[in-house]
Amino acid sequence: MKTKPAPAKRVELLAPAGNMECFYAALRYGADAVYLAGKNFGLRAAAQNFTQAQLAHAVSQAHARGKKIYVTVNALLRSEEMAEIGGYLHALKDMRADAVILSDPGMIGLVKDAGLEFHISTQLSTMNDKCACFWHTAGAKRVILARELSLREIAEIYRNTPETLELEAFVHGAMCVAYSGRCILSSVFTGRSGNRGECAQPCRWQYTLHEAGYPYDFLPIFEDARGTYVLNSRDLMMIEHIPALIRAGLSSFKIEGRMKSAYYVASVVHAYRRAIDAYYAGPEEYVLDERWVEELKDCTTRGFCTGFYFGEPEKASDIYRLPQERAYNFCGIVRGDRDENGMYLIEQRNKFSVGDRIMILSPAQDQRAFTMEKIIDLEGNTRQSAPHPQEMLKIACPCTLEPGDMLKVRQHDASLDNIGL
């Protein structure tokens, strides 16, 4: 069997950003690179996305920190759009974007004309070394592998492809019920095509059945009080398998989530950053810290699985199951340093109250906790709680906080608002 050492460079941690707040969270919490999209041509049209001025700013800010920016142009394009995209690609080159991610082979010539590096999207379902080599021969620097591959298959692809070709794979985030995202449910039900960046996520909807001949007798499929989610996939989580992913030959670990909040991005990047750094600090002594797993559980509602990494799931319950409750809610972002009265300025994102136990999420630190003892508004009035969305408040905290640190509060019940999540 052909042998090939694991990539010499440290694996890249690649984070999503659907807006500027998520972009800064990704950088601050340890991403090596960020993938994002302009207002057109990407597969997440419902995200805020970035104007060209914002894209240029993001590239500049990332490069100043030694990070990279990959711009997704991975929608399937019509002929008239092909005529429009050339100028956009040249603009991306002028702002020094590190690469574009594409899924339409017709774009390759246009990308080359613009002088941009390009990565092959997972939408193209690269599942073998011959396909990966084909894309590399066409000029691709990196192939984002199909989500349906096992670790064994990834390792085989790595062994049989040139060292100059990078391999990327998703390691965390939402899974799609369709093969490599090739789904027409949204288009059929709503007229919004998932292959055009407008997926309405009908796989997340609640469904009932009715018997033929009895169209008005709807039969619920009982699972729990919140409804039935027969197509609802658990989220992928591979933090427990960092060494195996690296040994398989991956150059980049990709986190899903351009529709997710800054809190989600920060939490997931923070956990994976610490796990990856711990591995490289001593591969032979590496032990997963369960606190990193708990951080990930705090910011999701769907439960977790390992997808197809260890072969085809033997039963549907390995992938599909009803959602779970989060243990914590994102409740605030620190917006200022400690003032002369020992108070921190924060921006509220979910309700919290005096007496609540608050967890602190901060880069390069383990999570810390404190009990909320004092809340005042900007007029100096003392508050018992902070129920108003995105209100600026001051809080007392015995720990040292920095602007950009995130606060989360343990949920008391399922009725808390989800503002900002």
C-alpha cells in the first residue's frame, strides 16, 4: 500500500462567518481562516453576508492577524450570472482574497483569468482520489471532500493524491438530509432552491401523516411535546477524534455555520482551537479534555453524531433524532473595560438576573464562572434582571473581562428568548 506522511503543516481551523460580528468572533477565538460570502453567488442567501466594502475590510483585518479569507461563490449559476461574475472575481483578486470556493466547473476559467486560487466545494461530492486528482489537474489548490466519506476513505484519497493538493472536510455542525446537500425539498415546497443559496430547511419542519382517502384526518407521529422531526439530523461533532482526522491527511478542519450566531462561532472555534493546540503540544500524550465537549453541548440543540466518518450509520437513530435543549443561553457580550466603579459595560443578548450563575467564554482561557450580583442601566438605576434585547448595561464581575468576551447563563426553562442565537 502506498504510504505518505501526514501533512507537515499544522491543520487549519476554518470557521464560518455570516456577518461582521461572526467574522470578528472567529478571529478572536482562534480560527486560522474564515470562509464567508458576498451578497450574491453564495449558498447561504439568508445570511446577512458581506458587501464588497465589508469583504475588503475583512480581508485586510484577517491578513493583519496572519489569517486567511476564503470567499464562497458556490451557487449553481445561470448563463446570465456567468456574464456578471467576472467583475466580482476581479474585485476579489484586487482585495487579495486568499481563495474562492466554487461548485460550478464553468467558473474555473473565469477564476483563473482573475488570478485567484480556488477550492472545490463539497457540493461537487468528491469521493475518490481520481476525482480529487482531476480537480487538482484543473488547477484547484484544495478539495473540500464529500461529507459521506469515512476516515478510511479520506486516508486513501490522501495517500493517492499529490502533496500539493490540500484536503478539507467538515468536522462540526449541521448535517444535511440530502446527499452532499443536493436537495430539492425546499424548491418543491417553497420555490426557494437550496442549490441557489435559498434553502428554507424543510427537513427541520414538523410533519404529520394522513391516510389516503381521509385527507382531513391528520395523524401525528408522537415523539415529544415539541413535535416530530423525522428528517432532523443531529449535528456532526468530531472533536473527540482530532488525532485520527490529522493522521488521515486533512489540511483543514471546517466548521459549518454561516447562518449561526457569533456566540455559536466563538464557542465552537474556542473548543476546537484548544483541542488542536493540545494535540500539537504533545501528540503522544494528548488526552481530550471533556470540558471542550461540554462547551459544544452548551451551544447546540440537536445532539451530536460522527456522521459517516466511521462508516455508514447502522440505524437511523445514529443520525436522526429529535432536538435537545441547550444547557446555557448566550446572554451578553462585553463591550468595555472595567470602569472606575468596577463595572463592565455589556450588550444584553438574552435575559439574565441577579443571582444567576454566569459562565465566561474568553479566548485562550478555560471557562470561568461567577454569580451575578449587580446590574445597573446606563442611567444608574439598579436592575434585578435584564429582559430587554440588546440593551447596554453595566454589571459587577469579580473576574477580569475583556471587550469581546461572551457571557452565558444556565437555562431555567425553555421559555427564554433566543435573541442573537
